[in-house]
Amino acid sequence: MNVLIVYAHPEPKSFNGALKDLAVSELTALGHQVKVSDLYAMNFKAVADRGDFETVLDENFLKYQMEQRNAAKENGFSEDIRAEQEKLLWADFVIFQFPLWWYSVPAILKGWFDRVFASGFVYGRGIGRYDSGGLKGRKAMLSTTTGSPKHAYTPYGMDGDIHEKILYHINHGMLYFAGLEPVEPFIAWTPAHDANDREQYLEEFKQRLHNLSDIPSIPYHPSSHYDENHQLKEEYRQNHQ
């Protein structure tokens, strides 16, 4: 299997770094092909702007989505965007390794999504979105760390349900929207607080890596379950996910 790890943490010696390093070593030992996009080490540009395009339709007014579609058609993306898109097309499985910051991904990773998950590449006219998005046929997993304990992220917890309130916009609104099939995330709760917990999480992550094909997918509805107004059809509402 070809595995791409998109890693977003500024400190190589962090626990996120340890999880990334473990993934590289274990997956390689298991015979998988592994590539890593270490966004901080790459000094990846997070800000979407006119410099993202080598060919442009309008020199006087930047309509970013329109320029993305044109770049996808004309192979006109900047070199750093093209390189990341090529890695995604190469991959069978993508792991996103990051700390949960302000209930979302670090800014450098959000910028990666903004620039790399381009219109005309992962969604748009002639491509579709969600189960027909441009990256369909590939799986993806979020691997993240938190600063608050697990019980804070329950449906009645102070920080809100981590699956429905916090990670949903990433799993559904970014990964699934682009055609990826999200699997259940790996979450290390407050790893900075206890060395024994960190060792346990590393062991749990190792087991997860040894069974990538068996990780349950998140059961999102396909596009066919929605009507022309983007509303879930009545027959599918009882078990809405």
C-alpha cells in the first residue's frame, strides 16, 4: 500500500513527531511505501494567493476558485501544489498527523487544504464531490492529540462531542468532500500530561498501523441519499450520520 503522511507540528521532538516517526518505521517495516509531507520542515506556504498559479485567466482580478479550475486544466499550479497533488494521487491511504489547535487543524495544515484540495482537482464540474470527489478510491485517517481530557469531548462535555462537533468539519467537510473515505480517527488524549500514557498511545497506534485495512470507515451518506435541495431524503433520516 502507498501511504502518505501529512504532518503538521513545528517541533520534531513532540509527541506528534513521535507518532509520525512510528508510522514511518512501522509501515516501512510492514512493506508499505511511505511518503511524508512535513509541512513545517518544508516551510509550506499556508496563504492562498496569486502566486499559486503559473498560468492565469485574469491578471486584474483574482477569483481564486476560477484560477484553480484553470490551473487544473492547464497544469498551471505552482510547483509546491503540484508536488502535493501528485503525492495524493500516488497514495492509497493518507494519514493526517497534527495537534488539535483551537478545535481544528494548525494554520499550516488548513492552508495545505485550501491550496492543494483545489477546484478542478478534488471537486467541481465534471468531477463531483463527496463519494464522487476527485480522490475517491483512497482512504484517510486523522491522527491527533488533545489538550483536554477525553471526558471533555463527550456529547455533554465542556468542549463538545469530538466526532460530531469538532472533527466532523475535517472528516466530512474536507476529506469526504474531496472523495476520500475517512476512517475512525486515532486520538491521543492529553499525551503531554503522563509518560505512561504516551507509551500506551504509541503501542495503540502501532497496532492501528498494523491493521490499516481493518479500521472501520465513518458511515457518511453518499450523494444519492440527498434530494435536489441537498436535503437528506426521508427514507434515510432515521439513522442519520
